[in-house]
Amino acid sequence: MAYPSQLGFQDAASPIMEELLHFHDHALMAVLLISALVLYIISTLMSTKLTNTTNIDAQEIEMVWTVMPAVVLVTIALPSLRILYLMDEISNPALTIKAIGHQWYWSYEYSDSSHISFDSYMTPSSDLLPGEFRLLEVDNRMVTPMGLSTRVLVTAEDVLHSWAVPTLGVKTDAIPGRLNQTSFLICHPGTYYGQCSEICGANHSFMPIVIEAIPMANFVSWSISPQES
């Protein structure tokens, strides 16, 4: 289970989030190397006693400081474009769920099972069980099978919301009158937390998202009798 209170990124639970973490490390290493080089040059220039005020032209160094930044930008841009393509690509989803944002809770409809639809409200602090997270737990979790490509259609009934689960690397705006879509594939069983990331009103902080990933056999049993889950 991913702990939302930990510092830094949460552990990736989907291939897309793993790609995002790798890209973050890649970009951070480039920034670190550039910063180290710049600091070294600054310290060298400030400490050296060798100066020459007659040089007014240096074609070689100008070529270097023009080509090197271009190369660095390309090495960062190409992986970024690849990840953007992977995040937008949705091919043959095995399960479709519709998430509807309200003031201030989420509704879920399983398009492949007409009898499964429910509202998901935040659990009050007085009703929390030991080990549950305050302001993040809900009364009805969104249940999905692990290892299965899942598409989520996101919309809103009243104002702008945003359906975001950091562990899965998904964040999609919920706009009234419009359907947006995102997809994920959960690699590990567990419980994953998110929140509305759009300032949607007074109770914006009180409409969390909880996804429970379970094995396929358990999901089939849950989908047959959701009222008993």
C-alpha cells in the first residue's frame, strides 16, 4: 500500500508512473550535472589570477555553449514526448469506469455492468478505523482488478473537478458537459489514494479518491454481488 504521508514520490503502482519516475531521475541528473559545471566555472573564474582583456572573439567556446544546451534539451525532450504519448494512448481497455465529480463527492458507474454504480463520500474522522487515513478514506472504494487495462471516463455534474491518483500517474480534469478519459494498469494489489486536485469550492479538500486493486477472481465475485463487498 502506498502511504500518502511519505516525503517525495510515492512508490509506482503502474507502468506509466514508473516511466514518470525514471524521467524525473533522468531530468534531475541533467540538472545536477549542469549545476555542477556552472558552479565549477564560476569558482574557477573567481579564483584564477590569469586574465586577458584583449580577447574579443572566441568562436570555439561560443560553439560549445550553443551546441551543448541544445543537446541537453534534446535528451530531455525526447523521453518526455514518449511518456506524453504513452499517457494519451488508450488501446483495447478491458474495463471502463465512469467517474463523475459532484460538490463534494465522486460517483462511479461501471459501464460493463449496468447494476454497479455508487457514490463515494469521505469517511468522517469519528468513523475511521485504526490504520485508516484521515481525510483520505471513503465509504465506498472504487474496486478494480490488477493486471487489467482500465479506462476511466471523467466528467463533472456541477463545477470543475480533477480526478487524480499520484501512485498511478493519472490526473484528468472533470468538466461539466464533457467526457475526458484516462487509463491505467495496476501491477500490484493494494489500496491507492488520491484527491480532487482542482479548487472546486468550500469542501474541495473533502472529496478523496480510493482505488482498491484486487485479483481478477475476487473482482468477478465483487462484481456479481457488489452490495456485499
